Amino acid sequence: MHKQRENHEKNNQTAVLDVRDVPKIHQWLTLSLQHLFAMFGATVLVPFLVKLDPGVALVSSGLATLAYLLVTKGQIPAYLGSSFAFISPIIAVKALGGPEAAMLGSFLAGLVYGAVALIIKTSGLKWLMRIMPPVVVGPVIIVIGLGLANTAVGMAMNDPATKAYSLSHFTVALFTLAVTIVCSMYFKGILGIIPILIGIISGYLFALSRGMVDLSGVKAASWFDTPEFMFPFVSYTPHFTWSIALIMMPVATVTIAEHIGHQLVLSKVVGRNFLEKPGLHRSILGDGIGVMIGSLIGGPPVTTYGENIGVLAITRVFSVFVIGGAAVAAICFGFSGKVTALISSVPSPVMGGVSILLFGIIASSGLRMLIDNQIDFGNKRNLIIASVILVTGIGGAVLQFTETLQLAGMALATLIGVFLNLVLPGRENDSELLNKMFGVSDNDPAA
């Protein structure tokens, strides 16, 4: 406790704006736009890949962030953007029942967040670590990234009109990828936080010079326009099936594990223990409510964004009012027909180029989790669990119960990994897991 107080005092000395500080009016817009730019590229890429309205995604991102700030009592400066973990599940569910089914699945995933938050509030973290330790979560995150590899490469190499290989399109993708890599490696400060956005803009301009961009939609669009919202019982009637639930709900356990990781990093950056105050249960609940808000208006599921944590670390501006300003700006952008049309006009190879790097980074972050937690692959138990998860997940294994009920891909791999972790002998005890992942013991309040 004494060490935490020292970290808090040290943070107050170095912070430009603390968590509850209100920025001056002339600073507010600039500081908020930095966060908007940081999340923009990735947030609009998800609806682009799953064929949802990017305007709705921006609005749901903003509304979810505002709801998150409210649930966490304005104590955690985190931004919520579109989640990459749900790309494959959304595509699979849309094939079963269209975008309506994807929205229902997203809502069910949000309920998982609520249930987990309630159990953490009453029982702590030990049960979650028991079923989802790093040896399970790490390989599943690798599956999320590598499972999307074909999508990224296909967008990069193929002409979307003919679905055939196109050197011209692949050139645009490689140019976009190269710019994104250079920005990530050599740009400093804020520019180093937004390599995706810079890559998309550069690739867009290069594609424009090669005649691949159709601007007719942008010219015809109005500055103010209502996005294509999807409201349950208004735009469609939800129809529950177990296939939707089994595909979407298990993914929430993986994104919750990622959420916990983000909270640990954010606590270090800001110098406060957010797992203790306002509590991890509030943070997970806020994230889940954000997911459900998106599902009720036709947007993709959201998650806390590492890009925005990076902005906090560089600027030392921790104000939740700045985060809230970014959320309001995202909502305004979502109602701009010009902005939505401009996003829709981005050629597939441009998005494919940045996706090659993004999906690879997702897979690498799973590998990093295994390394950071010192998972020993000389141990047969760990080797078996990781191997089975990787092959069933990336291979697209399907457990078909009936014509309409199936458990497939990443969801199946996750459940198999959880099962193997629980039944195979040699599992670490709860104290070892907690100490390895969080540096806490059973008696620690954060546990």
C-alpha cells in the first residue's frame, strides 16, 4: 500500500493532467483528437472487414467509451474501439443468419462480461486464472491473428472485382505495409502511435494515383448523414440459436483476459492500481456494456485499446475528460456522410496491407504472453495444450451437432484448451498463477 501511494505521488508530479483534471478549452480539442487518430485506423478497419457500416462503428465506439467512463466512475482513462478478436466469429455468424445474427451474438458476448464481472466482484480472480491461464490464452490469441492471415493476404493480392491475383493491387498493399512499418519503427511521439492511420492515408493516396479510388460516392455524400443503424425489434427481429451463442460467447473470455492485461499496463502508466480502485469488476462491466451498446445499434464489439494507452504514456495526459472528448468526436465523425463515404472508398489492398502487420502483431502478442509468463514448453502438458489449440483453431475445426448447431474455429479451440488445462495433471496452483501474471498473492486485494 505504501509503495502504491509513492507511485501515485510520483505520478502526480510527472502527469501533465491527472485523471480527474479538466483541460483548458484551447487544449481540449487537440488532446482529444490525438486519441481519435490513435484509434481511428483500427476501429474503422474492423467494420470494413466484416461488412458493417463504419459510421455506426464510430458512433458505437464513442457511446461505449462514454458508458465505460460512467461505469468506472470516471476513474480509468481508457478508450474502447472495435475488437479484432471478433472478426472471424462475426463473419461465421453472418454466414449463418446475416448481420442480425452477429448483433445478437455480440449482445450475448456482452452478457458474458457482465457475468464475469459479477463473479470477480464476489469471488476474486482465482477462478478466472484457473480456467484461462496464459498457456491457454496465449495460443488462442495466436489463433486470432493467424486465423485472419488468409483474409489479409487475400485483400492485399487479389482484385476485389475479379477475385484474381493482381500485381498492381499487391504493389499498393506492399507500399502501404512498408509505410506503416517505417512509421512504427522510426517515428517518435504521437506520430509513432498512429502508424496505422498514416499507413492507410499514404496507401490511399498511392492507390488514388494509380486510379484505384472511386471518389464519386464521397462527392455525392452530404456532410451530415445518419449511419445505417440496426435496432432490434425495429430493423429486425432477433432469432436466438445455440450456434450463435457457441460461436460468439467463448470469444468474450479471451477478450476479457486481454482486458485484464490492458488494465495492468494502464495501472503502471498512470501509477494507480485500477484493479483495486474502482475495481476490475467495474472495468470489465463497463467493457461489456460497451459491447452490448454496439450490438443494439449495429456496431461491432469493442475493447479497450492499447493504442490509446500508448498516447497516455507519451503525453502524460491522463484526463478522462480528454478521453470523453475523443468519444464525442468519434460520434460526430460517425454522423458525417463524407467521412463514412471516404472510409468506404478505401481500396481493399490498402486495408490488406495494414492488416498483414496488424494481424501479425495480434499473433505475436499471444507469443509474447507465453514468453512473459515463462511458459515452459519442455513441459509436455504445456506443449500438448498449446499444440491442440493452435491446430484446431487455425485449421478451422468444426464440431457439428445438428444442421444448425455447431461449435467452430476459435471458440472450439478455446473450449478445448480450457478442458485440457483442467483435466491434464500438473496444473500450477492458484498462488503461482496469480503471482506469475500479476505479481500478487491470494491475500492481495487485487486477487
